[in-house]
Amino acid sequence: MPTQKPKHAISKRHSKTRAFILWTLAIIVILLGSAGAYAAYQTKTSLDKTYSAAHGAHTAKVANSKPVSILLMGTDTGALGRTDKGRTDTMMVVTINPKTKKATMVSIPRDTLVKVSGTNNTEKINAAYTVGGASTSMKTVENLLNVPLNYYVLLNMGGLEKVVNAIGGIDVKVPFSWSDSHTHMSFEKGKAHLNGKQALAFARMRYEDPNGDYGRQQRQQQVIQQIVKKVSKSADISMYQKLLNLLSNNMKTNMAFNDMISLAEHDKDSVKNVKKSSLKGLGAYINDEAFQVPNTQTLQTTSDLLRKSLGLSTQTLANFNTKENQQNTKNGFDWKSGNNPVYTVYDSGDSQAVSN
């Protein structure tokens, strides 16, 4: 079967609009755990507005003894004037295990090749949300990594700037100097204090980074940790309330308020001990569109990491990606050159790229 070409090209303007997701759940855990029951329940009405069910999600009751998994997503809306549904250009799988008092955070590149759950469409993974919302995103990630997901947390880009400003900015370590061709903001290598607008640009930049999207993921994780660090050290209840109200207007989740309270009570130590990684892929083309294609060993290693963190036994992956990898390898696909080889999708159905 020949390689496939999406029916719609992604516009250049929107391809530059990259999203970022705070580790929102960690912030909620720290906020609720620090502010105490009175302040937490005072914000219940606001947080209840964030609830949105995810059909087909693996049900779980947050409890002291059971690990949970969350898909964190950032949409490219809420900043730069965008108000459409957008794509989840940042996705992270987070597991929290209260028994081991450890958490795991795995970033999934936005361009990762997947078959969108419930369709025959092969897409970049960030299109799953556009196709079917949070439920489809969760199921697509589950199929990719064979990991059950209990919850999702969705945050729009506009929330980042507001949260960072609300806590008085954050301190980061800039890994190298650059001038952003998109935002026209400049950063100098070394320590820096960033306001909300600067933090958004720091977290979003990709094209000037020699490590591309993977370098961006490292900066995202640094911003996340610095926000959590600063919030956890504060004793200002009014700031907690302000942040929770901000999140209520910029966030959607299928996590009920009582589950948030349980996480705050039982799992706040876990989010202080985080193992971070990324699902790295090989840059390849399907016709004239660039994708990230993770090899089977990388997919298996990532699946094993997440399943073990949830106390589950490992299983050999056998899904769309592994089958396509096997067929491409059989037909001479070059996994080692790194020179953007052409990857063939042999079992694609009718691919329909979602216009962004």
C-alpha cells in the first residue's frame, strides 16, 4: 500500500502556536494539602465547574492504597487570540503511587504517529482531542502504550500566564541563549526570573532549540517543578484561593472534587518524588508531512515504566504502531540514519488529517 497523504495541510500560522500544560494536578494537590479543609471547601463551587466526564475512562476511586494515572493535556487555545477547540500540543502521562510514594511523568511528543481511537485515521497524536475530545485522547494514549488511564486534566494556554503572574513569577535556569522568532522575546543563558508572559514563551519555544520538541519538554518540566516548588513553600491562603479560581476558568477534568481532596490528603508526598522521561521518536515523513515515529523498543520500555509504576505486570505490546514498525523494518526502513526517512503506513484506512 502506498504512503498516505493527509487531505488537509496544517496552516503555518497555527503550527507555530504551541501549547503548554502546567502539572495542574500537582498544583491542586499542593494547594489543597497546604490550604487546609476550610479554604479547600470554600473553593468547591469554583472547582465543580471544571468537571467534564470522559466516556469509557477506567474508573478509579482515589484511595490511600491505590495508584492512579492521569493524562495531562494542554490545548493551543486561550493565548495569542485563539478561541477554537485546538489541539493538545502537549500531553503527559502521570502516575501517582501512594505505596511507593513516587510519581512518574512521561511526555508524549505532539507529532507522534498514532491511529486515533474509534477511527481508521492515522494522525499526529495531538489531533485526537480535535477528533473526539478528552475521551478519544485518553483511549488513543491507552492504545499506544497499553496503560489504563483513570483521569484527564486539560488546561488551555491562557492559564499558564495567569498562574505564573499570580504567584509572583518563577525562577528558572535558561539552558542556552536564544531569540524567539515567533514571540520576539530573548533569553540569556543562566538563572532568570520570569513573569507569566515570559514563562509561556520559555516553555513554548521549539524551533530555536537544537533538541527540538524534546528540549521544549525539558523546559516545560522545569517550569512545572518551579511552580510547584514556589506554591508549596507559600503560606498565603488568599493566593491558594486565587490560583484555584484561575484554574477553574482554564481547566477541565473528570476528577471529582472529593478525589482531589483525597489526592491532597494521601498522595502529596508522591508528587515530590518524580521520575521524568519522554517518549522519543525518530523524525520521519509520510509523504510530505513530518511525524515522530517511536520504535518498538522505546514504546515497550515506556509501557513497562508506566505499568510498573501502577503496580501492573508488563505486557508485550501488539498494536497499530508495533505492527507498522515491523512491516517497515521488514521492507528496509532505516531506523539508524536519523535523516528523516520515508515511513510507510501499510494499514491506514482512509487517513483524514484534521485541519488546525
